[in-house]
Amino acid sequence: MKPNKLDLSSVDGTQLNLEALYQIVPSCFTEVKDDKTGELRRVVDFKTLRQLLGDNAVEDADEMYQFTWPGKQEARREAARPITKTLRPVVEDSVDWDNTQNLYIEGDNLEVLKLLQKSYMGKVKMIYIDPPYNTGNDFVYDDDFARSQNEEELASGNVDELGNRYRKNTDTNGRFHSDWCSMMYSRLMVARSLLTDDGVIFISIDDNEQRNLKNICDEIFGSSNFIAQLIWERAYSPKNDAKYISNSHDYVLMYALDLEKFTIGRLPRTEEANARYSNPDNDPRGVWKASDMSVKTYTSSCDYKITTPSGKIVEPPAGRCWRLSAKAFAERLQDNRIWFGPNGDSTPSIKRFLSELKYEGMAPTSILFYKEVGHSQEGAKEVVSLFGNKGVFDGPKPVRLLERLITLANLKSDSIVMDFFSGSATTAHALMKVNAEKQTSYKFILVQLPEEVSETKKEQGYKTICGIGKERIRRAGKKIKEESPLTTQNLDTGFRVFRLADSNFEEVKKAPAEYDQAQLDLFLNNVKSDRTDLDLLFGAMLSWGVQLSLPMTSEEVDGKMIYSVNDGDLVACFADDITENIVKAMADKQPLRVLFRDSCFARDDAKINVFETLKQLLDWSEEEAMKNIRVI
């Protein structure tokens, strides 16, 4: 036997859906022969599926509730469509490459999200995004959900010669809302697969698309997983020149992947909140707060007279009854949990002890006041204070707003936070600040399209938004460490940079007989000439589901380099003429996965020998060896 080729394409979303459906109703699947490969593949028998669903299936109904727009079907197909691109490491732009567990990725976020699926599916605890608000500003993305209009849009300047759009998405465009909805729909569909079972997503938005975004999220995450529409007071003073209403707020939509498994983070108790508790009767259980004992909902068993310690007889207020039955009241009275006022003649109330609250901290409110989480001007000032000049980035969110959302997300010690519209990198700044203050080690993954910036910003030394974002992380990390040198010694302020690129391999479509002699070496070595071992290694990590932040080491044996990711999670060698010593050195690392280049072997028998040697040295069965050894 010889090792199989590693599948270098991203996740096929359609296959993911099939696998999920198979786990629920395997009986509605059957097998057919694939016309291309000749192998059997699993497909859905819709007749059986409809029978299993009974009356709960609908097809072509005259009237049914749905939210749709031109381009939605293509957006759904685009989300599921696999790609063959890769992420190339950019070590020279990175900070503390060898030790950091943070990632900064440059590229179109839809394609990046697809590439991250194999390695990070179900691994991201919190997602925050601040997408374009669709206000008529430049709206840049690579999607094309109306492919039949390509030539027309090229002529009108809506797309460049590569088919990428760059235009103002103004409301005079007939697809003003549709384009925005399609852009968000496909990205959120892929992003959902990255969330942990108890994960949560926050999305900043304004009135222009709030309603549409809510409908999209209800469909993708499920309306039952909606948590809140937070209202952020983004302006600290009204605009007196407003024609109608001075708009002082934006929204943050909050959804859980599974509300049953999500627990919200609570806020620290304030002095004002604690001041509501006192202990006028010196109860040994500590401070308490009086709670009304009457309720509006009437129950006859809770309608009775109570005699106060002073002998006064009281009844429930008109139209109400007591919260407790007579028996429950007697039990609490016996336990000194009923309060009749300092003179013993007041309407009874229930004592709620601070020490017995069900949850620690305070329940968050749906309104995010600027005094607590910052305002838009504060966000701008934070960037100015880091860069020392104005106009570096427009409209950054304040760090305190992201800190509040991080608190609500209720992160765990190993949590990953993702922002795939990262802009000025406020999310990374806030996460590093939280880590410094709470001695936590949360990690971030930021994704940003390398959009060109204005001429003013170029004069300040930045070519793209990515340049601004990376520099902010560098400066923010340095500042945080300088301000708290004793508590930030182990703080991770670094990040590994990756850049979206075409496949590491030349595309070979023709049959060998169609190539001339000079081109035949493509079948032996189809790696692009500008690609390095690191390019191949990280590309393979993406394809094999290995996280990009894991530590790696290298070792030279017989003049050839061996790479080990996370002490054996993946061991690779891409050199020609693999020797027996190299194979033994790789096996000594007790790898979980082993990777070679196809060109490492001059002949198939050499490949088979290495396969059999590794199988013997690692005591793997035939099945384990076929699963764990791959070539590219």
C-alpha cells in the first residue's frame, strides 16, 4: 500500500449538511454510483424524507412566511461551495511568531472562513463583527451573486476585469439591500459552523439593515437562539443640526449557537446596587432587600388575611393576591424571612438576601450606556492616542464596548474570539486588555480584506486597512505591557500573520499526452516556484484540520529539514530523496499525522517502502496508516 493524497480543498458545505442530516435520519439515505469516480456515494431519498416529516414538509406552497431577496439562492450555494486557495504565512509582518497563539489573516473573509473550517469548526467561543453598515460608502467584496450581469457591470464600472466589485452601494442601485443581504448571508452561514456549542455571536449594525440582519440571523441561527438586540448609546451629545431626530444609537444583535447551552456572563456588582441592601434587624445571614409580597395574577389559595406583629390585620392590595400560599408564608415567617417594617405594622414583604442570590454579579441590561461602554468619539480618541495623529481610521468602536461584549460572552480559559471584519483591530486591543486585567489567556483570530486606504492615510505610511490594524495591535500590546509591567510578563501580545493566496500547486488539467516534454515535470513537482516549505506546511495544516496557532519546531537530518507541529500533531518533510534515517527520526516523534511531498519519492516503490516502515515503527494498522500518512 502507499499513502493517499491529502485533500487540499476547503470544506464542502453541502457534504457537511448531508453528514448532519445523516446523523438525524440515516434511513432517508441511499447509495448511488458516482458517474465520475465509479464509487458509491451517499445521497438523500427525498421521498423517504418527506414520509418521515409527515405533514411538516412544504413545497411550492401558495403562501408561506419567508424572508428572501434576489441572489439569496446563489448566496446559499456560495457558502457551501469549496475552494482550493490557501493561507501563506507572513513571518516578517508577525510579532513573536514562535510563541503567540493569535492570528491576523489578510484576505476576503468569506474565503478565509471556508479555509478555517477544517481546523476551527466548533472551536470559536465568541464572534464579533462590525460589518459595513450599507450607508452608501464604498462597499468592497469579491462575491458576485448575479453572474449573468458580469459584462454589464464591467462596462458600468461596478466590477474590475477579474470580476471583483468595487463601487458605491448607494440606494439608487436596484440591488442596494439585496447585495448587502447576500454578502452577509453567505458569511454568517460559514461562520456559524465555527462556533462552539456554547458559542455566541455579536453583530454591530444601524437602522439601515437592522431589520434585514435580524431576519437573516433568525434563519441562520434560529429565532429561538436570539438573546437580545442591545442598544449602544454611541453619541454623548445630540446633533442640533439633525433634520428630524438626532440618531444617537446603534445596535448589537446577539445570538447563541444553542441557547440551552449558553450561559451569559454577568457584570460586577456596583456600589449603587449593593447600597440597595441593608440589615435593619441585624439578621445573621447578612444584608437583604425587601421584595413586594403581592402579585397581579390572582390565586384563591393566596388570598388570605395576615396579622402583623403589632396586631394590625392586612389584606392583599385591591385586585392582587399574595405571592405565597398561607403555608409558605408561615414557613418563611418562622424562618425570619418576612419583614413588617421597623414598627411591625407595615404590609409584609419578603427578605431577599444578597448572600443567597442565584447568580453572582448583576444581570446585564439591553441598553449599553456610553458612560459604561464608551462612545464613538472615545473609540476615535483611542486610535489617535496610539498613533499620535488624527484620521488614521474612521469610526473605530471603543475598547470598552468590546470589553463588555467579551464579559457577556462568558469566555473560558482556552477560548478563541474571532472578528472577520476586524477594521482597526479594536477586538484584539480589548482582548489583550482583558487578558492583562484578569490574568486570562483568551486568543484572537482577526480577518480583514486588504482594502486600499485614502491618500491621506497613505501619506501616513499605510497602504491598506490591514497595515493600520496590525500596527494598532503592536502599539496597543506595547502600551498595555508598559502600563502594567508586573502583571503582563506572560501576556500574549503577538500575532501570526497569514495572507490569502491561490493554491500552492499549479493546476494540472490536461492529460500527460497533451503536454510537451518540458511541461511533463508538472506531474512530478507541481508546487509553484515561489512557495516555501512553510507555505506547504501551513497549507497542509489547514487541509488536515490542524490549528494555525500551534507551536512548531524544525530539525535537520541527513541535510533534510523535518518539521514538527505541536510536538507531533503533524510531522512533515518536503525534501527529495527521503532516507531511512529521516523516516526513523520522524517516527521517533510519535506523530499523529505524517506528511510528505509526492516528489520526495522518485518511484512508487520508494513511497510504499516508507509507508510500510512508518507503519511498523509506529505500530499502526493498515487502516491507521492510510488515515495518518498523506502526500501532497
